[in-house]
Amino acid sequence: MNLFRSSLGALLVVGIALGGCKKEDSDQPESTGKEKISLAFVTNGPANFWTIATAGVNAAAKDFDCNTDVRLPNGLVDQNRVLEDLLARNVDGIAVSPIDGENQNGKINEAAGRTHLITHDSDAPGSDRLMYIGMDNYTAGRMCGELVKEAMPDGGEVIIFIGRLEQANAKLRRQGTIDELLGRDFDPTNYDSPNARLEGNGFVILDTRTDDFTQAGSQSQAEDALARYPEIDGMIGLFAYNPPAILNALRGADKLDQVTVIGFDEDEDTLEGIKDGHIFGTIVQNPYMYGYESIRILAALAREDMSVIPEDGFLDIPARKIVKANVDDFHAELRKLMGED
Amino acid sequence: MIKLLGILALLFAVCATTAKLNPDFLGVYNIQNVVRWTSLFGIISIGAAFVIITGGIDLSIGSVVGLVGCVMPILLVNKGWPAWLMLLAVMGMALLIGLIHGLLITKMRLQPFVVTLCGLLIYRGIGRWITNDRTIGFGSEFNDNLRLVATGKVHIPGLNGFAMPVPAFILIALVIVSALFLNRTIWGRHLLALGRSEEAARYSGIRTDRLVILAYVICSGMAGIAGILFALDANAVQPASHGSFYELYAIAAAVLGGCSLRGGEGSIIGVVIGAAIMRVLYNSINLLGIPTQLEFAIIGSVILLGVVADEIVRRALRNRAARKRLKRGNE
């Protein structure tokens, strides 16, 4: 009986280990099949933003007849590991949004030496990547600053919320916003410390709060800011989940419409907030096209068509301003892309 | 011994399944990567095992890894310290952290969970503060010298192009020293004894406080060594997330490897196999294209099953022994 039970236990373990993986058995022959190209799209973390990009990836996978795999790593170390695993799998191309473009060059070059590698969303300029697909984050930041100026023509005290400042796109986006607000010249090499209080051009930037990539963290940061600066005029949220978190905090403090909110990206709540008039506007990127174009280009590269790479190595997918006037059209377009209609 | 065989079988099962579904798993490049990751996580897991054997816990491992990673580029790149001095400084810092934990736990009689939970928060906060939350790195200057400690490989003749990652040698050295310490020295035996019952150990003349402090120093020291390797390997450190949750991986590997959270039990080899299972699982999830979102669920399930199977085997053995005793008594 005892022997029976212990063997049962051992069998159970092995069975589940096998069963857990077997689930994937059905897709396996497809993804290792050499006749069909297999491509990978690696993000900089799990976020709603990437759900939209995934829709683009899936659409391109159909259009260009390839297998795609979207990986959402958890931080820099994990992203490196995911790249290694994809290389071990001999994928035909990788599009990655590097978390630290400067210091990850070694790993990016390792990948670029073994397969077609392009960057999207955030670039690694010094690396061997073939090209970058995305927008100029500094310019987008300046557009965000313009929205703030439109919403607050007399200036005022504002605070900036952002997930983390470690990746290039975040740094540039924040800096563009600050430079525009303070009326500085166009210079993407500027950098202001997050804790510095900055003044100029009628605006006071009280602080930049980071929240380590969580909406709950962002909301509590916004609540604390409201407690600390009860007279604050404007709140700027630069990562997709920041504007909804700010709205929640304002709702809780009963201060909706008393504080001007400017956002970034196209979270559902952000768009609803613009419709309801609680958010003045948002700057949207086009994650769907990041996904779609990444796969289109990688598929061509895998078929040895190098002509898809632009001369300057940059495929610009420009940002757009969304305010009350165009939010409905934009929302409808987004729903269509996501197949929700 | 049976326990070791069981966990080895689990490792083998996961490897065999992955290799069957995707032969790329056995590619030289992939095996080298898995060995490297196993070495890095194996080191912190050994540290965690020492603390768990005393019946304690260390939740600050990941934050120590993070803080070490933050301090290294600051000293090396910003302050221009020589590499040996920087390494000495961060190791000193890690050992000091362990000493403080140990003293607070033994002399102030604070609970290990609380002390190291506070440590988790404090070191993470300090790391983020001294770096201003910006990712910092080593640039390309150290690629061909210092970083080789983590990224270098040594060709093994006759192994079909396989080159052993340097961290694996470090792990092997640490395993040998730790296993000898735990099993062949009087202090190691005392450590196991105090884990079973601290009071009994104290009454039999063992200076338990010193041993508990030593366990925490070893744990933070291992986190320091691994922290150095993790930072050099990634070449960049994200202050807010570098190393976060690593303590849980280390604890899981230790438990999977046969340590009991009640203390008094554990084998160093088992813990390293436990760490290997976790890394192979992560690797196979990517290799088989299983959605990232399921990662934690799969790893959690396999650990749970391993522990459940272990408990079943343990009970079976205990029953059999009891029945034998009964039989002998009857005779």
C-alpha cells in the first residue's frame, strides 16, 4: 500500500510535468516547422499597451504568413533571459523593446549576431540592431507639454507621474514634457533629476513620482500628492496606467474637474475620462502599428528582402494628440483594430 | 538519499519532456544558458538553505542582490574605484547586512520574518535612492575583464563545443565548501541540531546564537556573491526591480530541494537541483512558446507537486519504519 502511494505520488509529478507541457503539443509542430517563419515580439513588461500591439502582431502574422510569439518579460534580467531562450529556439527574427538600450547592448548584439533583430517602442542606438520602429519620445513629450499649456494657459503647479525612469523612452518623454513646459529649446540630451522642483514659463513642476510599473502604486502616489499639495493645478501621467490611476485618486478626493489631467497612451479609462471631460487630453502612440510593422519587417527580412529597412534605420510612427474633439473617432478606430466591433 | 533521487527524477522529467517537444533545448547554446542561470540562482538558494535549516527565513535576499547591483557601478564607474576594492566593499556590505540581521534576531529576539522583511524594504529603498531610480550600468569598458567572472566560458575538451560558464565553477566551489561545512564539521551538525530544537541544542551546550548569526551572514554573503554576478551578467541594474522576488525563488528552490521550513533539514545538493528545476521550467516555458502569463502558475504548480510528492514519500517511509518496528516488537 505504501509503495503504491509513493509510486502514485511520483507518477503524479511526472504526469503533471508532462501534461503541463503537452498542452502545447498541438502548436508545437507548427512553431518548429521550418516551412513557416517563426518570429518573436518582446515587450518591456506586461501592460495593456502591449495588448493592442499584440493585436497588430496577430494581424501581421496572418497577412505575412508566419508564426509569432509575444513575450512579456518582467524586468531587465528577465528580458535578457527571454532573448537567450528565443535564440536557443532559433527564431527567424526578434523585435524587442529594450529596457536599457545603452547597457543591454551586449545582449542585443548577441541576438543580432544570431538572427534578424530590430527594436520597437524604445531604441538601442549604439547596438547592432537593424532598425528602430517607433516614435520620437522626446517629440511626443513636447506634444504632451503643448497639451498641458493648452489646458492651463495661465500656467500653474503640476506634478508628473511615470512608471519608471530607467528606460530611454520614459526619460525622453518626461524630459520633452518638462522642456516644453519650461519653454526650453529642443534638446533631447537634457536631464532633470526626478526630485528637483523646476520653475519657469509660469509653470512649477513640483516633483516626478515613479511607481515601479504598477497601477496601484501609481494611484497611491497620486493620492499622496493630493494630500501634500492640496492646491495643485495639474497632474500629468506619462505611462498608460497613470491617467486612470490619477482619475481614481481625484475621484476619491472628490476633486474631479478641479485638477487638470493630461495623459499619455490610450487606456480605456483615459479615453472615457476625455469623453467625460475629466481629462483634458492624451498623447497616443500607435502600439498596434508597432506590432504590425515589426512583424511585417521581420517577415521580409526572414525572406531575405533587406529593402524594407529605411536608410536612416528609423521607421517613424508618429504620436497624435487626442482631445475631446477627436476622442470618439479615435476610440472607434481603436475598437475596430482590436476586433471589438 | 531517496529524496535526492526523487527531485533528480523531477528534474530529469522536466528536461526530457522539454527536449522531446523541442530538440533545441539540448543545443549547446541553450544548455550553457541554463547552466549559467542555475548557477546564479543556485548560489542564493544555498544561502537561503542555511537560514531555513536554522528554522529562520531571509526575505531580504533579492534586495541585497539589488543593492549590491546598485552600489557596484557607482563605485566602479562613477567613483573610479579599482575592481578588487569595489568587490571587497560590496562583499563587506553584504556580510555586514547578514551580521545585523543575525544580531537583531538573536540578541534582540526579533522574529526573522520581521527583521528581513524590513531589510527587504530598506535595501530596496536605499538602492533606489542612491541611483535616483535611474538604470545604471558598467558600459562596455569591463566587457573583457571584470565581466568575464559572470559572462566568461571555459571550453571543456571533448564536449562537442560546450563551454562551461564561469559562474558554474563558482557554484561548484560554493557547493563543495557548503556541503563539507554542513555535513562534515561540528558547526554544521550543530546548525542542523539547533534547527530541530534550538532549546535542546542550547541545553546540550551548543552556542546557538553564534550559529544563527553565522547562518544569516552566510545567507547575505551568498546574496552578495550572486548580486555581483547578476549585475555583471546583465551589465545594467534597474534599481526598482533588480533582484526583486529572488528571495522567493531561493526559498522555493530550498524547499523543493528538501529543506523544511520548520528547520533542521536540508541538503546542499538538493537545493541546487531545486534551483535547476526552476530554471529549466522557465527555459522550457519560453522554448515551448507557452504564454508568458502562465509562467508563475506553471512554476508554482510544479513546486507544489514536488513538495506534495515529497510529503507522500516521507509518510510512506515513516509508516513502513513504524510497521517494521511493530513487527520486530511482536516477534
